[in-house]
Amino acid sequence: KTTGLIEELTITERFDEGHSLFFITPDSVMSISRSRPLQMFFFNLSYVLDPNSYAFYNFFMMLFFFGKIVLTYWLVLQFLPGQKLLAFIAGVLFMLYPADTGLFPLRTIHIHSSIVAYLLAVYCLIQAYKQQRWKGWLALLGSSLMIVFSLGQYQIALAAAVVTPFVLLYFGRPNRRMIIAAASWYVAMALILGYEIWASKQPGIEAYEAVLLPSADLASNPIKSIVLAILVGYQRQVTGWVDAFNKLNSIPLFGVYIVVGLLVSVGVGAWWLRRKPDERQALSWVRFVVIFLTGLAFFLIGIATFLPLPSYRFENFRIYLLAMLGSAVALALLLYFISRLAGRYREMVFLVLALPFIGLGYLNTYDQHQRYVNYSLEQQNILQQTIEQAPQIQPDTAIVVMDPIGALKKAYVFYYGTHLQFGMRYLYGSDSILALYCPVIDGSAENTLCQFQEDGLLTNTLGVAIPYNRLLIFETGENGTFRLLSAEEADSAFNISGYDPDARITGTTPPLRASTMFSCVPALSCYKQPDAAQNLVSPNSFDLPETTDIGFGWREMEFTNMGKTFHWTVNRTSSIDVSLSADSDLTVEFEVLYWMDEALIDSLKLSVGGQDIPLTYSPISPDARLYKGIIPRSSEAGRVYAELVFTVDRVVPVINDPSTQLGFALGSLRIHPS
């Protein structure tokens, strides 16, 4: 199971403080999300059911995954009655479709819940049209409640909800029941959307959607960008299977689970194959073609909510979670069409054709799940070793983590260290503990983020020095070690006095959560490394990967309006870890796409192993530059590992969000032999 990784950590602290967030109001502690009033419903419910672990977060995630299969099965049977095997395969493929990277982080639990609520709303809407008397009215009520619950959590189904009542035309001509059902649907939508708009306009911190809407570029000729994003999205529905196939070397890690999943699929499929032929309803092939084309179109409808937003439209995290339903139905029907060529054995051939896709889907699913579990285990490893060495501490203690190996230079490991305090406070059950992250950059712990001064430790997050007699200083090490520095070690390393860790530790009995929140003891005993065999790169070249984690001091990956990836710097010093070994000088080339002001970008410097790398640049557009430099063979880059360190003289507050400070935006980066 996973534990809180990013937003979940901050949300859990709100629950620990006693806040109820089942319904977020404009004066709530999380009023930034007031335009999604039900977003925290299952977060809050999970906490209420077990405040000392993340067990129910995982339970609800699995419940929603199973719910997707069941609801897809029910819906397909509404449109293609009697096609139970087809409906089951479509449901399984929807659950396993390998096109989105946001299947398993707990931060998406409300999105999965929103999708399940939407699918249930659609099913109830159809039943409201089909059923008579009280059953029809009950289904109508269920449909209205579920679409409110869906859009109240997350608007991923907003575009789909707008067109959903038109599906009733598939079942017959317009009549009184159809008009009532459609009207009820739109009234329910209007109520929740009206409330969300009203809530977002209330005074206080700007609502999340209100922050996003000004960035929507519907009025700035975005057609080319949107069309490209749509094409990229459809392409990913195909290349996702290729990516899953490329993970075959991970089969030894997950083979048993994949076999079990396939056996269950075969068993269910075989059960329906044994039913009598006359139980199958004869359907016109036109219906199958219509549903196939609808599946292809539904993918576009499923991502339509995100298309106006340049920062979202090219992502592959969460934006396909609903749209993959259309992809799954279309793929299932494509296999179904092919199987029709097999004559009397066509149903068995259909099941056989589907099994490789189901197997690859399981492989990709287990692989992605393990990656998030690994992040969780890395966090748990730090928390476990903290509590082992300091079971009880004074309430005003400041826990400082020195990170020479870069264990926290990851978005999903305490969000680059910035969420370390939330994890420590949850573990100890105390809201007075401080936790500070001090990355070791270019071999030195003394940098712009953490400065060991005469009167205490000064960090850029607090702005005031913390006396050394309040600190517990931990240091990361190889193979997951995490140790508390003694007074002698700290004095030797940082030339400080007054540091006394023994005086900070007040007891030997660990807090309750030390026995409830961890998945494994020791945490890294459950760590599995997927596709290790794929990490083969040229030793004398490096291309910046299109991923969130590239080093320390960067924001998460973002996209230009044409799909090009970039990362903003958030500190004066930012670093990228590379793996290189060269027998000659190396050329480094990188693009800077944006910067906060001219003086800032003119102060940009690059160093490797403490050696400054002279840079030249040429403009690639009025607002972008291509930088080049030579890394001499004699510098650190001649070793297996190196660290590229970028520095600017300052970062600048964003005009509409002064709490956010940025430097420059790095686009592509490549290192190759000179």
C-alpha cells in the first residue's frame, strides 16, 4: 500500500488539527478548493475510519477500481444487451488501460471517485428513462445525486456531463420520460455548478479554478495547440501499449499477480462462454459500429475539460482517467470485430485476443503501482529510522535532514523535502515540531538554502536562525541509511557549538503511529525496482528526460502551448544529477525558454564539480536562448556521476502569486562528446 506523498500529507495535517472537510465552504481552512466542495470527502472519510494510517485511502482506491469494471459492464450491456463477455472485457481494459500515469497516487482518489459517480449517474439516467413508476423516479433521484457528487469532487466529467442526456436518443425517440430525465440531469448540473461559481467568487484566497481560468488561452488562437494535444492524446492510447510491452523485463517481479489476474479473467470469460446460444440477443452490426465510433469520440469528450488549459492539455497525469473509457470500449470492439472472422469459435477467439492486452494492462498497472509504493517506502524509511533513533522528542525540536545522496530530490518523496515537516508531525502526532530539509549541493551543505551561522541554523524557509540546542541533525547515506549525527560529528562537519541531540530525546517509547502507518519493517525490505534492465544509456551522452524529477530546485514538469516540456527553477541554486563517463571533453547544450527578468538570466552560471563552465548563448526566439558550454575531461564529469549546478543571483516573486518565486525555465538539455 502507499501512504501520503504530496497533497495527502498537507491534508492529513488539517485533519489532525480537527478540521472537517467533508464539504469545503468559502470560510474553510481549505477554501482554495471551495469550487470543488466535495473534493475532500473520501480523504476525510478515510481519516475518520482510521486516523493513524492510510489503510482506508488504499481501500477506497481499490473499491473505485473495481467499481469502474462493474459500471462499465452495466453500461455496455445497456447499449449492447446480451454481450456479457464484451462488457466484461471492456470493463477490465478500462481499469487497466496503460495511458495515464496517475492511476495510483492517493492524491487522485477524488478523481477516481468522481469518475465512478459519473458512470453511476449515467447508468441511473438510462434506468430513469427505461423504468416505470417508482423505479424510474428512484433512478432519476440517483442520477441527480450522483452527477452532483461527481462534479462536486472534480470536474473531469464536466464536458461529458453536458452531452450525456443525448445518449437517451439511442434507446428511442424523445418522449415525456426522456425530457424529464434530461431536465433533471441539467437542473442538478446547474445547481452544483452554480454553487461552485458562487463559492469561487467569495472573498478570501483565490479559488483553484479561478487561478486556472486566466491561463486558459481560448482567446489567443490556441487551435493549433489544442489539435496537437488531441492528436498526442490519441497517439498515447496506442503507444501506451508499446510502453507496457517494453516493461516485459519486470515480469519476474509481478508474474504471479499477472497470472492470477489472467486466470480470473479466463475463468469469468469461460463462465459466460458456456451460456446457451439463445441467451444472446441478436443485434444489428450497426449498433456495434455506432458504439465503436462513440468510444473513439468519447476519448475527445473525456479530455475536453482540460484542453483550454495549456498547462494541462499535454499532460499524461490524470487527464486521461475518464477518457480511457472510450479507448477501452473501442479496443474491446475492435478485437470483437476481428474475432467475428473465426466462425463458430469466435467467442473463444475474442477472449484469446483480449488476453494479451489484459496481461500487458496488468503488467503496466503493477509496475506503476510499485513505483508509487517505492516512493512511499522511501518516505517510510526516513520516518522509521527517525523514530528508531529519536522515539520521543521535545515539542519544540527542529529536525534537520542533510541530504548528500539526494534521497529527497524527488517530487514524491516529501515533495523535494518541502513536505518533510508534514510527515514528521503526522508520525509524532505533534504540530509544534519543525522539520527542515538541507540539500547538499555541489558537495557542500553550506548554500543559499541552509547556512550554519554563529547563532544557529538559518534556512530560506523560516528566515530566522534556529538555535543549535533545538536541533536534531540527520544525514542520509548509501543503501537507505539515515543516521542521527552526534554532537562531535556535527561540530566537525559544520563547526557549530551547543548542539546536543541527547538533550532533545525525552523517552524510548515511540508514538502510536510508529506501529500503524508503515507498510513494512524495515521499509525498504518491500522495495522493488521495476525495469532495471532498461536503464542502459550511453556513458558519454545525456538527454534531459521528460519527467518531473530531474534534480533539486525545480518545479514539476510543465508544457508550452505546443507540448514542449520545461522546468522552472525555484531556488537560486538548482542541480541536475547525470551519469557520465567520457574520455574527451563534453559539450553541454540547453534551452532557456522563459525567465523572470533580464538581469536574472544574465546572472546565470553553470558549474560541474565546483568548476565553472563558461557559457555562450544564441537567441532561438525573442524570448528564448540556446546555451552552450564545454565540460573539460579533467572536471568531475569524467567520473561515473556528476552534478550540473545552475545558479542565478536571485529568484523573483510571481506577480499574481507573491509566495511563488521563480528564476528561469529550462527546456531541453543535452550532453555529448565535443
